Amino acid sequence: MSKQVLILPGDGIGPEIVAEARKVLEHVNSHFKLDLTLCDGLLGGAAIDAEGVPLPAATLALAKESAAILLGAVGGPQWDNIERDLRPEKGLLQIRSALELFGNLRPAMLYPQLADASSLKPELVAGLDILIVRELTGGIYFGEPRGIRTLENGEREGFNTYKYSESEIERIARLAFEAASKRSGRLCSVDKANVLEATVLWREVVERVSADYPDVELSHMYVDNAAMQLVKAPKQFDVIVTGNMFGDILSDAAAMLTGSIGMLPSASLDRDGRGMYEPCHGSAPDIAGQGIANPLATILSVAMMLRYSLAAPEAAQAIEDAVSTVLDAGLRTPDLYTEGSQRVGTREMGEAVLAALPQ
């Protein structure tokens, strides 16, 4: 198996947060003798500026040769007015599709040290540990036909197609059932089967797959109710599985329960466990270059990478323990800062995690 890791800093705060995560990865690579090889590539706006396309062929070739990919973030206002097919986000969709990274794992776990930073009352979120499994390469973001057309009366109309095949639903359902079987054995499938035929099929296939996982308790919930329940009683959930668009929205809502989206890593996996790992937040161009971005989600993405794609659970646990140690010490980037804590910048937070790792 390849032990190559491709690093894609991307745009906005991406290079800043990835720089700190890379130091952590290099340290555990050496300390735990993982024999990983790191290489670099361009994706998103950085690739557009350098090569004119959001996903250069050289980057895709490196990605296909790698066991795992660490991504910062893509996008920014300077590329908003270029042709849609050449925008940074298109490169991200293209690499996910080309590598068949269909399964997005987005944990929403509240560190006890950050209970006061959550937007909800501590008693509602204390002990929160949710895993959202989002289908990533299908649904309305990829469905055809799509576009903007002019009707006979001269009015313009935008249209997109929401569709899922049985095989697409089955593979994400199995990923979610497997995850639930390793946790508390509860899986909630989120759809809109009361009005969308695509999700009527979704529910039917998930029900069928559930027969292979008798130890997992399956429930169903409409997406509007799921959004309400996430802010009303979030601890009722353990694993949530849903489609691309619903997962995009619900995972960001769940992020704020944890105090900051700057704390949340994610993994996008193929059938064989190869994956791309990235923080759940975006490129945050408004704070890029200021040295105040939170690198912890990216550092925790490295831990997920080690656990899911690189078979190095001991190194993953060391990183997670180091993050907890730093939070215990009261260090907080601005997105996490509360009165009485110690405000630090991107580099200081990264260096603190590095110092807390086994030496």
C-alpha cells in the first residue's frame, strides 16, 4: 500500500492552517516511525493562478498515487467572477468525483473544555458526540441536467436535478451502518421522503440494507425536523446518514453545537479507505494572512487520516490527546476565546499541540 500523503494547502487560510498540521504530521511520522512520504500539489484558486485550472492534471496524478490527502480549503472572492467551470470549488468537486470519495465523515464532538463556547446551553451539549455520514459525489450537486435557461416569455430560470441511484444509496448506507456498529448502534437516516421521490428511494434502500445489520437500530427523520432536533436535543443522535445537500447543511449546523466550526475535521473516503481529509470550515478569506485562524480542525483531520487511511491509530490518539491537553491549558484562538482563557494565534496553537505530543 502506498504511504504517500499529498498535501494541498489551497486558498485563504488554507496555507496557514495546513502549515501547522504538517508540522504535527511530520513529528508523528518520525516519532512513530510511520515511513510516510509527503508531497505537495495545487488545488482551487492557487491552481487557477498558477496553471489556469482548479485541478491540474499533475495534482490529480499525485492524488491517485497517494494513500491519503490533506486539504486546507479552497475559494475566495477574487475568483467569484470567473467562468463557473473554472472556479476553485469546481476543482474540489472534480477531485472528489475522480477519486470516488463518496463517503464524508463529519464528527461533531464537544470537548468538555469548550462547553461554554457552544451556542447552546451546556446541559444540552455536554458529552455531545455525533457522526454525520454524508453522501458526497451524488445528489443535486452533481445531477444533470442543470443550468440557467431563458424561457419563451424571456424570463430566466435556474434548474438542478436531484437524483440518486440504488447503488449510490447502498454504498453510503453500508458505510454508515458500519460506523454505527462500532459506536452505540444507532443510525438515523435523514431524508425528505414526504415530497421528494429521490428520497423515497433513499429510504427504501436504507431499509433494505438494514437487514444486514440487525444489531443497529435504524430510525428515519425528515430533514426539516432533523434540523430542529439538532438544536433542540442534539444528544439524541449518534450516527446520521443523509444525502449530499442535506448533509452539507446539517453538518454545519452541528458544527456550531461544538463551540466553533474551527474544531471539526472531516474525512472523505472511497471503497478501499483511501481518503481526503480537511477541516469542515471554508477558506475564511476575511481573516486570511492575519495569523488568527484556528488550526485544530486541520490538525484533527490529520488524526482522522492516520486512523482511517494510514492504519496508525496510536499516532492518531496521540494527536487527539495533545489537542485536549492544549485546551486544558486554556489556549484559545479567537473563534474559541472566552473571558479567562488565553488568546493565541494560528502558529502559537500549532506549536502548543506540537509540544504536547510524545517527544
